Amino acid sequence: MLKCKRLFVSDMDGTFYLGNTLLPGSLDFAMAVSRLGARLVFLTNNSSRTPEEYIRKLEKMGVDRKLFEVYTSGEATISFLKRDFPQRKVFLLSTPSVRKMFEKGGVTLDDLDPEVLILTFDTSITYEKIRRAALLIRQGIPYIASHPDINCPTEDGPIPDVGSLISLFETSTGRRPDHIIGKPDPTILQMVMEDFDCSPEETVMIGDRIYTDIECGLKAEVDTFLVLSGETTRDMIPDRHSYKVVENVGTLAKKIRDHNTV
């Protein structure tokens, strides 16, 4: 029952908004979760921005800051690095703001003599960065990607994301990442549940991608909802599936209200 849930973990791109536009029912959904007495956490694979940038973006679109928290695959990658590759020098493909986030997070960045390569969603990427990364991958240093999304949804249509760059580097070097941090790996969702002291039974996962959001929720053994407002269309859904399907988060808001009045 949704009225027993304490934590709603939602994707953003294609689920809550598209580009700079809120999707139908998004504000209604955020407020329904709040009225339920639960927490809303946006868990995004998109590592091109910092949590603070996403917070400002959501506020600019009219979402009350008290209604949500944000956790990104970039943050999860920093945690993974500090745990599994402490004190290692890192070559980082990222936007300038995410580079600063890694530095503030205690990661040592070194473009000349790195010991680990990290691939995030670098919307400022250049051919020189691609060339340098490919050479380092060929050298065999540990290679980590923040997430596997092939495309990032935008108002103009899907654009290449980290998964597409993974394919580019694999075509060039023959190597895939040694570790891919974000969804569908359930570890990132488990981190959020631990932070908010919630069990899988108290948690809901919502997203628009079967191969990342939905698979992550199922692997973490939480109730999982697929929305049809983003990448996935109804004809892409297999005949047999163990998750719930709704048109958008507005539909889910209505379900929360209905369950809460039972």
C-alpha cells in the first residue's frame, strides 16, 4: 500500500521534467508525497550537473525546496572512489562544475599522470579529451563510468549520454568500464535508503527507463513504477513484467491520494 511508504525515489529527466519543463502532474506528485509524510528524493544518473545545480533548476521551475532532495551518480562515483581507490590520482571527463565537486569531495585530479579514469556525462567534451581518455584506457588503468544511459532525454529529442561514449571507447580500445556506478546497480538506491533510514518495504522507485530506473528498483527489491512520459513507450514493455506502469507521476499522485484515504 502506498500509504505505508516513507521514501519515494524518483528519476528526473523524462520522469519529473523534460529539459526545462515540468511534466504533467509533477508538482501534484511532489505535494502528494509531502502530504503523505514521506520523503521525495530525486536519484539521477545524469552526472553533468552537481546536486546544487539540480536544486536551483527545480526551484526555478517552481518546485518548493522543502519538498525534495537530490542525489546523483556523480556523488555515488565519488563515494566509490574514496572507498575502493583511496588517494588515487584521477583523470576525469566531466563538466567544469562536476570537476569542482570531485575536488571538493576529496578526489585528487591529475590530467598528466593519472591512476584511474572516470567517465561522467561531459557536455563540454572535446576531441582532445576523447583522444587522451582512449590512450589511457589502452594503457589498462582502472576505468569507471558514472552510469550506463545511452541517451539523455531533452525537449529537442534524445542526445548521446555516457552509454554512447562507452560504446565509442569500446569500439576504439576493445575495453568496457571495469565499474559502472549508477542505476541499474542497486547499490546507489541502497545508499539512499540507508541515508533516510528506510527499508525496501518502505521505499518506492519511479522512472522512465526499463534498463536503468526499473531494473535498479527491482534489483533492490522495492515497489517499482514505470512512467510513460520519457524514453519508454507502451510497445516497449514486455508481456511479462513485475513492475507497475502509469502514464506519468501525476497518475501516481492520484494513486497516493486514493491510497491515503483508504
